[in-house]
Amino acid sequence: MRDDSTQLRFCRALVDEWARHGVRYAFVSPGSRSTPMTVALEMDPNIDIRVCIDERTTAFSGLGAALASGLPSVLLCTSGSAATHFFGAVVEANAASVPLIVCTADRPPELTGVGAPQAMDQVNLFGPHVRKFFNPGVPDIQAAFSWRSLGSQISAQAISSSGPIHVNLQFKEPFLPEDLSTARPPASAENNKPWHDVAQLSTNASPDTETLNYLGSQLAGKKGLIIAGQSDENPQELVELAESLNWPLLASPQANINPQKCIARFDQILRSSIWAASHSPEVVVRFGTLPASKSLTHLLSRFGGTQVICGAAGWSNPTHSKSIVLNDAGWAKALVSQQIEPTGSAWRETWQTASDAAEAIIAEELAATDYLSGPEIARQVSELVDKDTSLLLASSMPVRDYEWFANSKAGTTFANRGVNGIDGLISTASGIAATGRKTMLVLGDVAFMHDFNALFELIDSNLDLTILVVDNGGGQIFSHLPQASQMERAGFEKLFLTHREVDLAALCQALEINTKRWSEGSLSNVVGDLTGVKVVVAQSADDSELYATVTQKVSEALAPS
């Protein structure tokens, strides 16, 4: 018997999460392509489904129900021109701040743009008239772990933004399994709560007593982690929260917390799979954006507890973990005031001991390295930057090296980590310096060449800007990825390292910008006599072997005896 239940299971997971968030009404115009979602809505006992032949009637009926209930209504139609008849109600909902979940069925990619019947481009169909657009693609069973997170995000966005959300759903034939009972959604959330408890999503209110009491009950006595990224929280209050709970504090440079107050070498110790598996937390409280560490992201994707996400812009949960999303600032101070029962001190001490062991190995390996490595550059930058300096780190290796190896972080640190691009970094740094701040930019040679034209605007500038270029022969971040060992070296270097034989120092000198080369010794001595806009070209090399050695030795040191 055929069992093609993936599409219906996907829809049932979404609908189940919508119902858990309080959605009660769905308005459907009949169609073939929308069959999986139509059936999923009908199968949910909490959803009151109404069928209307005309899509315009469907849309405005849903609008009316949302106005009356204050909760999102679901609209559903088939593919093609049907969705265009939703437009009037969508525009009204956006202008009047009425929550709607607007579902349009769509053809799969292979039937789009090839003359297939009832197919048109439905991506961003409603343009600026919806608050958020989702296009999850044809459901894939390999992504089942993310379905509930997606469903919860859709309903939470509609509720928090008080406006229409467009969900474009691509389905393939056959739409349903022969036996509908085989299409059970992935495991439900515990205690009949949404996958994500949205207590304060996208509000500006102060932390409320009810939510604080609930969080206190969830955190008390647990083995947890505080993770800090770029946020509006006071760094000192994050330190106080970690100390009050006896929890390890893991921070990115943008959190502007001194590594001495944190588990400074968390990336290295989490690269030990055995150690990481035996030190999985029961709960995580994260403030702002995620650090760059992939090993930390892997830990978050594996642990089975709840993640409390505070002050992260939009929906910041790439691991799709069960989460409490709190978009306001001020939660660190409020949680400290709750005097939550801490866990035993041994939990935090174990992390600190492992971090200290990793640091000893790193220091030994750097001392034995006969070239100016990325980690050594990060350390020297961190020791040079003072409290009055703004530091901008490129989103490739510089931000990672600084996060994982820096010894002190006195200045205010920035990074363009929204979409992690390496474009426009010299321009970004000059903008920071234009506000009157002493500024330092650390970037790689590829990123430098990407924005080289910005140097023309800095000629004869009175900005206090230091540009440190790590010239290591191209995009060395790719040397840390699997393709470095999967491809022949010549092809790998051509396609990924993109090395160019360019004398970067000579380029800058041609523009009469203060420029020095650095290959050994102290960075402070190199920049000491330079003023105004200045460029330091650090001669470095491929660090992949150094990283591999450190990872291996740390893992061996942390292995159970």
C-alpha cells in the first residue's frame, strides 16, 4: 500500500501549532492543489473550518473573524489566480493591523515557469502588504524536525505583528496517502503548550510578573547555560545572572563581556564530542544573537531542553529547539531580582576547568607556531584595543578567531552578522569612525579587496581608523570545511580560496595612506607611530593545521580517563 504521507504530516504539524497558539477559525476556497492543508485543517478538532466558493468572500470572512476574536484566521486557496482574489482583504488587514495566516497552495518548482496549467509566480505575491512571507518548499521528511518550529513561528508572527502573514505552500501529486491515519504529525509539544511559548514576542513592555514567575520555575536548580551575543542587555547584568545561577556564561565579542568573566574557550571544549555530550545543559537562556561557534550551534540542536531567547531581533531560532521567545530587553536584571534557586557550583566549575585546560594547550601551540596566525592576531588585537575603541570584525575568520582566542575585550565590538556578508566592511568601519570614535577594523584579504574602492573616500580623511588586513592567501575559512579534503588541491584553491597575487600594502601606499607590514613582533609597536587612517597588512598563512592540532589535543585532554 502506498504511504506518501509526508505532505499531510507537514500540514498537520503546522495546523496543530496554530491551534496551540489559539487559532480557531479557517476559511477555505476549494481546490485540488491545496488538498493537504484542507484535509489537515478538517482533521484538527480545534479548528472551525468554513468553505466559501469565492476567494474574495473567503478572505473578507476570515478578516471579520480575526477582527472579532483578536486571533489570526487561516485563509486557504489553491494555486494560480485564486490567490489574487485575497488581495483586497490582505491589504485591509495590513493597514488595520488584523492578524491573518494567508495560505496559498502552489505548484512545485519543476512546474513553475514551464507553461504548466494553473501556475504562476506566487513568491512575495502580496509584496509589502504582509508582515512576513514564508516559502518552505515541497515538504521533505528529512526536515520534519523543523515543522513544529515553523508552524509556531507563523502563528507567533501573526499574533505579535497584528497583521497578515503569507505562507506559500508547494505540494506535489499525489497529495494524500491512501490511508489518512498514517499521516500523524511529529510528536506534540509537552503539556499542551505551543512549541514556542510566546510570552512577550515583539512587545516593548517591561518583563511581567507572570512570565518571570514561570521562568523562575523552569530555571530553578537546573544545569543551564547563559549564551550572550549582540543585544541591548547590560553586560554586567548578564555576568550577575550567570553568577547568581552558578551557570557557565558563553559570549560572542559583540556581547562586550570580558573573557575572564566567561567560559572563554567554549568553542574548543565543545569540539570534543564526548565532552560536549556529557555536558549537555537542561535549559539555555540566550540573550541576543548566536555566537559564531558551529560547535555551540550543534550543542543547541542536540539538547532536549527548552531555550529561552531574550532580545533577539525577529525570530532567532536556527536550531528549531523548543523555545520561550522574549523580544524585550531587561530580562537579565529581572531574572537576577527573582533570586532563582541556583544549581550546584560544580556544574560551572567543570566548564571553567575544561576551558582552562584548553587555554593552556592553545597558549603552548601558539608559542610553538613560527608564523603570525589568525588566533595570535586576535590575541594581540584584544590586548591593543582600549575601552575607548570601537572594533569591527569581519564575518569570516576574524570574528571567529576573536570569539575563540582573544584574551581581553575592552572596547565596544561590532560585526555585520545579520547576513554574515564580507561586503562593505571598510565603508562600515569608516561610518563608525565618522561618529567620532577611535575605530579598528580587522578583515581578511578577500574582504579588503571587495571594498577597496572605499579607501578613495578615506584619502586625506581625519578619521581615527586602523584597518588591519589579515593577508593569508584568500578565503581561508573554506580550509576548515569538508570540501578542503574532498577536492583536489588545485581545484579547491581555484574555486574557494580565490587567491590573488596582489601587494595590498603597495596598493594602499599608492593612495598615500599610512601603511605598514606586520609579520612578527608586537602589533602595538607597528601601529604606535601611525596617525589618522592607517592600514596594517598582517602576513599570515593557512591556519587549518593549527586548528586541527588544537582540537585534537583539547579532545585528548578532556577525554575521560
